[in-house]
Amino acid sequence: MLAVLRDRTYRRLFAAQVVALVGTGLATVALGLLAYDMAGSDAGSVLGTALAIKMAAYVLIAPAVGALADGLPRRALMLSADLTRAGVALLLPFVDQVWQVYVLVFLLQSASAVFTPAFQAVVPDVLPEERDYTRALSMSRLAYDLESLFSPALAAALLSLITYNWLFTGTALGFLASATLVVSVVLPPARPSTAGGAYAKATAGARLFRTVPALRALLALNLAVAAASAMVTVNSVVYVRDLLDLPTGALPLALGAYGAGSMTVALLLPRVLDRVPDRTVMLRGAGLLVVVFAGLGAVTTAGGGGWRWPALLVVWAAFGAACSMVLTPTGRLVTRSAPAGARTAAFAAQFSLSHGCWLLTYPLAGWLGATAGPGWAVAALGAITLGASLSAVRLWSTPPPHVHADLPAGHPHLRDARRVRSGWRHRHAGVADGAHAHP
């Protein structure tokens, strides 16, 4: 898997992603503690609202990026986003009102909504071979896991020496390092965008998700993942500080358990995906999420016992593993389903629509946990996960082998795909569609 780092451009882009996400992980811990200082036991509600604002920024800004990114230099676009994020992070230690947190979170995440789709769309151009791209997706998943594993561990070490406000300085340094690495590479030019005006370009990705069956299923899978990650992100501080009455230093350990589970799966998936269809891996990950929610319900409703803390760590690690099973192959699915000229729009749509799911689940996790208790939050989000998983199974039917059944109407290869499908059916009359299918 590490062989893809031999490519100089990808190696530096990957390093930029890593250092930025380490900084983001420090900010995640710091925001949780800042919310607890401001709101006490209502910290989940404050943090849930802040994360809902984050998701709103993603949903609103990403489609505009899909419309405008092809007309702007990729490197300049990513650099400006990094510098904006660094500036906002430096302001966060000075807030003393909840509304100020909300404003700065919106600005910070608007810049992230510019950077991330641009980064995701450029990687397939840097690594055009699917085998290399698959390994790059696993590397990218590992980089995201650093936010949940290494960054909380680093935060725990730093919190023994400094106050949490200084963690925001580490966030700014991460974004500045990312900007430096982005400047050091020459990126492939963007491919021609979808024809039409600004509105057509902004909605091209969403139209693709509406017409391609596998992408419709991906929307349901996004909702299942959002429900699970919302429980971890929003309510970890509540479980650690209120339900289990543990010290502040236990919060990074809980978040780190989630990252450890996700990282383990990301390391194993490249070889698995060489043999097993994306569909199988992703749907089984969704099913595992449902099972893990049942385990979390047992931990939440238990009246007491020292076993609850290690059990919570196991549950969080299982959530991370299941989410990684869904998220790691997502880039392959989007790349296969989108024509080359619509790739930026497709990734922007995935970014926007997936975070729209978090826009629902983050405040739901926070508000239910604060008003009705964590047990009700587990029940509601678990039910959402179950419904979304069943919908994904129904929406994502398996095509005959080697046939790109999920190509959108008008795709240049669609006629060939239909011809191959017809020949396959003629040769295998009586055999159910989908046997040994590719994703």
C-alpha cells in the first residue's frame, strides 16, 4: 500500500492531508472541552449545534465549488482554503460567547468545503491506475483516522502541560504546514467541466446521484455512517464526563478507540477489495453498524459497573471499523460512476450530500442526549441506521459481471454495457443477475 507514496506529487498531497487532519483532531478535542466549559452538562447540545453549522457550511459551499473549481487553478484554490482555516483557528482561543463559536466554526468549515472536494478530485488524476487509486483511498482513510487516534493521543499529552485553548494553535500550524506542501507541487489541470451555466454545473453532481443506482444507495449508506459517527463525536464527552464520571484525559482515549478501529480496517481493505466487490464490503459495514448500536444500548442503560468503560472503548472501536468499511471504497464508487468531465462535480456532490446527513444526525444526537438522555439518542440514531442500511440493500442491486450497470444515461460506455449485458443474459439463461458481480 505504501508504494503509492513513491509518486512525489501524491506523497506531498498526502502529507498535506495528514498534517491538516492532525490539527483538526486537536481542534475537535479543544471544541468539546470549550463547549463543556461554556455549557456544562449541556455541552452535547452546544457541540451538536456547532457541528450542525459545520455541516450546513459543507452542504451550501461544496456545490458552488463543483461549479467554480474547474475555472480556477487547483493549487491556488487549496492554498487559499488552508490559509483561511489557519486564520480562523487562531481566533478560536479568544471566544467567550457561544455565538462566536458558531460564527468561527462556519467560516472554518466553509474553507474546508473548498479544500476537500478539490483534493478528492485531483487524486484520481495524479494516480490514474485503479490499483494505485484504491491504495490511495486507504491511505486517505488512514489520514482521517489520525484525527481520531493520533491527534487525541497528542491532545492528551499536551493537556498535561498546557490548557486546551493552546490546542487551537496546533490546529493553525497544521493548516499552515498543509499550505506549504500544496505550494510545493504542480497539479494536473482540471478536466473540462460539465457543459452549461453555473446552476447546471452546481447541480450536475446531484443529478448524477439521482440517476445512478449505486450512488443512490451511497446516500443511504452516508446516513447510516452519519448516525454512528454523530454518537461518537457529539456524545463522547457526555459519556466520559457525565455517564461514567471519568477525568478529562479519558476523552481523547475514547475518540482514539474509534480511530483505532477505523485504521485497522483501512489497513486491511486494499487486499480485500482486490477480491471482494465494493458492494459486499460496504453493505456488510452498514449491517455491522446496526449490531454495534445494540451493544451501545446495553452500555448506556446499564446502571453501573466498572466494565462500562472498556465496553465503551470496544463499541467506539467497532463503530470506527464499520464506518471505515463503508467510507474507504466510496472514492472508487464515485470515480467509476462519473464521467471524467463530471468528476469534480460528483465529488462535490458526495461531499455536500453526505454532510447533509451529518447536518441531520449531529443536532439530533446532541439535542436528544441533552433533553431526553443518551438512551433515547441511541434508540433514535440506531433506528435511522437500520432503516438506511435496509434502503441501501434495496437500492443497490447487483449487475451481471463486468457490466457497469450503474453508468448514468448518456455515458459514452453505456451502449457497450447494454450489449455486454444482453450477451451475458443469452449465455447464462436461467442464472440470476448478480452472481459473482462486480461492484
